[in-house]
Amino acid sequence: MKIKLKIWRQESPDSKGGLVDYELDGVSKEMSFLEMLDYLNTTLIERGEEPVAFEHDCREGICGCCSLFINGRPHGVGAEITTCELRMTAFENGNTIVIEPWRAKAFPVIRDLIVDRSAFEKIMQAGGFISANAGAAPEANSIPIPKELADEAFDAAACLGCGACVAACPNASAMLFVSAKISQLALLPQGEVETKRRARDMIAKMDELGFGACSNIGACEAECPKGIEISHIARLNRAFVASAF
Amino acid sequence: MSTFLGASIGRKLIVAVSGLFLILFLAVHLVVNLTLLAGQETYNMVAHWMGTNPAVSVIQPVLTVGLLVHIGYSAYVSLSNWRARPQPYYWSDPAGGSTWASRNMLLLGGLILAFLVLHISSFSIRVKLGDAPMADIGGVMTKDLYAMVTARFELGWYVLTYVVAMFFLGLHLAHGFHSGIQTLGLSDGTWRNRWVLLGTGYSIVIAAGYMLLPIYFFLRTHSG
Ligand code: SF4
Ligand code: FES
């Protein structure tokens, strides 16, 4: 099939970018979305043009690299999928596809569709860890943990750090990401002890880096490829309130 | 404490607490309004009692401060949120998962504020400055607020503005109620939907309750 593309091109962080139109013939429904971009890049290289820079790694929904804003939504259409899991079956012959990078002050564009997401690492370095030296891996059953808590912590730990929550949020807030990291640690006995400090420090870093404040809109949850729920944000808020005492 | 209230969540806590306080006040205000239905004498008595009650004179400044804090902090948080996305998307599709009201709280708040200015200037200030008709209740001369209010409710443009403003208020509350609860951390996976339901129900009751009076008095005068 033949599709039209509108892709954000930007040479460097400081240069002025813009949407560029492409027409791509010979796209098959069997392609994944990223294969379609690979195919576009092959044709661009053959024509002697610069290929479109986009980020990808695992191509199986576990690394969180493939951050593309497709037709107005992070990771495109479809619930709980990353861009690499998006197939061209989602599109029809003649469709126009608009591809933009994540838009947030804290995620500056490096080139074309690639943004710098190291702000997330900085938030983690500010508090997303356990400071006790845990030694070698302990015997798994020595600290019993209720199944429901283990499940909830595990669900939170599924967060990829992809940044779709920030991209989807009208406030460019990182609260869903931060709350997933808080829950993943706060629900388990080893992480629980430092919850207050962790919440305070991670929030302070998040603010400093220029992410917005959550106004409980819920767009993050709707677009998160791992189904992280905003009830984690409520837990983060509780931890933050507790940190005042 | 300064790092606490200076943090984004701290500022939102201020918006949430002041907002929830105003939400409660709306219910009290509505109950007072509904005594209009009980007739001229009852309403004037209640109004007179309100005007002379020392508790009311304490609550009034608290309310004013609550309102100003709510407006000030919401505006501040919203403006810093705009700065968090300097470059907008070419195409942004809010898809599922978020309501129109949740994305437009500042706009709704502004519209409600505009109505509030009209409301206060057309009613409260007139009462305060003594520029109101008088009525005789059981031998005591008091301001005939009933006559003032019902006269307003005969004006088509005023009733229409009032009803539209209450519609916006309902939308603002429908998001504000559960949003405030969530910011205070009082929600979880189980309670979330209950809060949303409760908040929606409350907003409908409040909005419909306020709309009822102008519509009722307008129809009563204009239907013969
Ligand atoms: S919370 Fe979801 S959307 Fe946000 S970074 Fe984690 S996986 Fe991505
Ligand atoms: S490329 Fe790893 S999640 Fe998409």
C-alpha cells in the first residue's frame, strides 16, 4: 500500500525543526511500524538523503526506547503497546501518518525523532534506590511478602521509563513514572523504610528538571504501554504528605 | 516546611485543600438559597440572621482568603505547567482516558470567576452598601432581599448567564472533587471509581440545585 508521512526533522538540539512530507509506496501490512521507517530510510539513503533518526533497541516492548508520537498519541493507536509493537495493519492504503518526537521541556530533541530522556535517570539518581548494602542475594523465602503486595510492586516495576506518560500529559508531568518507581520500592519491606525521603527527593528533582505538575487528568494512564495506574500517584502523594511529618 | 509547600505537590495540596473547602461551602450556600422557595418572610429572616450572625462574619474573610488562595495557586501551577511544554504538538489526540473538563480546569475556573464578579457586584455589594429595598418582618424593618433576588431572576439575560455559569461550575467540580481527593492521597485502586462517582453525583446535585431557583422564578413570573 501507499502511505503519506509527515515527519519531524531537526538537525540538532538548537536548530529549528519542521514537519517534512514523504510518500512511501510498497508498504505491506505485514511490516511493523519500525520496519516501515527502516524501509523509508532505505529509500532516503538510495536517493542520497539523510535518513530519519529514531530510537529503538529491543523491538519487543521491553526497553522503552521507541518513543514516537504517532497521529497525536504516544506509541500510536492501540492499548498498552509500544511503538515497536505497533503493526502496519493499524493503517490503510492512502493514510497520512504524522510522527513527532516527545514534546517536553525536560526531554529536549537531540535529532529528528530522538529526545534526550536522561532526565528520568536523574530522577532515579535523586532517590530511586535503596541505600542499605544488601549483600549477596538473600534466600527468597526468608522475608515473607503478601502475594497482593508482591503483585502490585511487580506491576509497578513493569514501567519501562519510556516517557509516554510525560508525552501524553498536557502538563508534561512525570508523576506516573515517579509513582511507579515509588510503588515498586515502597510496597516491599526492603524499600519501605526510605519511602518519605525518596518521595521528597525524587519530586524535588522532577520539579527542578522542568516537568509539570500532575492535575489528575489521566491521559498518562490511558497511554502507558505497561498499564501503570494512577492509583500509584495517590500513593506517591501520600508518601509526600507523610514526608512533612 | 518551605520545601514542602514549595514543591509541585505542596502547591497542589494547597489548591486541593482550598478547593475542597469551597466545594463544601457551595453546599451551605445552596441550602440557604433553597429557602427562597419557602417564601418572602422565611428567606428574609434567614438572610437577616445571616447578616447579623457573628459566625458568618468570621467565615466570610476565611472564605475570601480560601477563594483567593485557590485562584492564585491554580493559576500559578497552570502557568508553570505551560512552561513544561514550550513546543506544542502538531497533532494531539486526547484519545480516551481524560475528560474535557480535566484538560480545561483553568478555563472553567476563569469563566466561573467572571460570573462570580457579576454575582457579587450585582447582589452582595448592593446589600452591603445599604442600597436595598426594605421589608417589614414581624415589626422589624429589614432589607427585602427576597424582592431583590426574585427581581433579578425575572431578567432573561441574568437567568441565562446564571444557568450557563452553573453548568460550568458543575463541570469544574466533576473533575475538581476527585482530583482534590487524589492529590491528598486519599484514593487507591478500589476507592478511585467511588470518588469519581460521588464527585459526579455531587456536582450534578450542586449545579442542578443552583439552576433550579432562577429557572423556577423566571417561569413563575413569565408564565402568567
Ligand atoms: S509509567 Fe508507563 S508511560 Fe510512563 S515511563 Fe513508565 S511505562 Fe512509560
Ligand atoms: S524498541 Fe524496545 S520497547 Fe520498543
